[in-house]
Amino acid sequence: MTPVSALRWTRRLPLSGRVGLFFVLFWALAALVGPLLAPYPIGAFVDQNVFSGASGQFLLGTDYLGRDVLSRVLLAARYTIGLGTGAALLACLCGTGLALTAVVSPAWLDELLSRFMDTLISIPSKILALVMVAAFGSSLWLLLLIAGITYIPGNYRIARALAVNLNQLDFVAVARARGEGRFYIAVREILPNMIHPLLTDLGLRFVFIVLLLSALSFLGLGVQPPAADLGSLVRENISGIAEGAPALIVPALAIATLTVGVNLLIDALPRGGRRG
């Protein structure tokens, strides 16, 4: 997409979509280059006072140990967005791949996969994540894997419902009559017509995963010190709630603006699809 076409696409968005796009781009940029622009090292104790307010030296104040909040938020955004994006892609790729496999395969395999996903989806996501973290410990790769596995069943059900409807249409029947194989039908005929709904679901999975990871970090089971994500920043500065410390308010606002921005952008995306 060229800059001119990107500008035209942005102008076609409603106001809510532009607001969502602004928040998404802001936090994506913060995750990419923010840590390079952080004024202080992530774990440096830079102030003798704790929960200092915003000032010329500390733009967002300091936290409960006297560390610069701006520096910590910039790095925490990288962990939150990186883990959220990776886990959402994992969930959607695996869920969609299994859904396409189920639709073009014999009925017994479709039934087996569907019942297995029904079993997984019946387990509350936070309970499943807590059990897995308690059993295997907490690391970045494990958190990504846990969050991805937790939301595979939800994506599978949506992708399968879309694929089942498309599998009954005429252009798929024509492809079968030409003698095309199952893989060709799944990838070339069915999948392209599912892209727009699946992109919407990808955005929703990202929001769900960010909230799940934030909840785990708030419980002390997410990203471990000295690293931190936005949920960790909220948890560790909870003692500043009585005085309205920026160290608590800023990461909470970051989570809110990121998730709301993604939702606004998803709602504003044009709907459409390819047939045949």
C-alpha cells in the first residue's frame, strides 16, 4: 500500500475508526522504538522519592521504588504488544488451519476435532492459564504458548462456521467437479473468502489475550521481574492508588487505550470478500 492509498483508506474510515487507528499506531510505534528513546534504564533507581508526580525531569513521575515510569511503560508496551500479537497469530493460524482441515476431511475427523475443541472451550481461559503457569512456571515463550492455546478453540469455531457455509457454495462444487484436491479447495477456494471475518477475529483475539496477560501479570504470574508488561506495572504500583499515582494510572490507561483502539478500528474496517 502506497502512502497515497493509505491516506485515502484512512479518510474513508469513520471518526471512531480514525481514533482507533491513532491509538493502535501510537502503541505499535511505542513498542517498536520506545525502548530506544527511554530516558533512563528500565530498572534504574533515579529518584529518592517514591510515587513522584510528573515533572520536567520525570515526565510521568516515578514508581514505588523511585524508577522512571515513562521508561518502564515504553518497555512494558513492547512485551504486552509482542506477546499479544504473537499469541493471537498462533491462535488464529492453528484454529483456522484445523477448521479448514475439519471441513474438507471425512465426517469422523470433523467430529473428533469439534468435540476436542468443545472440551477445551468449556474450560475458562483464566483457569486454564493459571493451571498451566502453576504447573510449568512462567516464561515469555510459555506465556505466548498458553495464551495462544487458550484461544484456539474460539477461533476454530468461528472459522469452521464460515468454512462450512462456503463449502456448500457453487464455486466449491465446481472445483470438486474439476478434480481439485482437498488442500487446493481449502486454501484457494474457501480460505480467501474468509479473510475479512478472520482479520476481525484476529483483532478480537489480540484484545482478549492482552487482557488475559494483564490479568496474569496482576496476579504475579505473568512477565517476571526485572522485565514487565503493562499488567505488571499496575500490580506493582497498586499501593499508589490512594494518592492517584501516575505510576498506576498511566499503565492502566495504556491497557485501556490499546484495547479500545483495536476494537474501534475493527468495527470500522470495511466488510467484504471474494467469491469463486
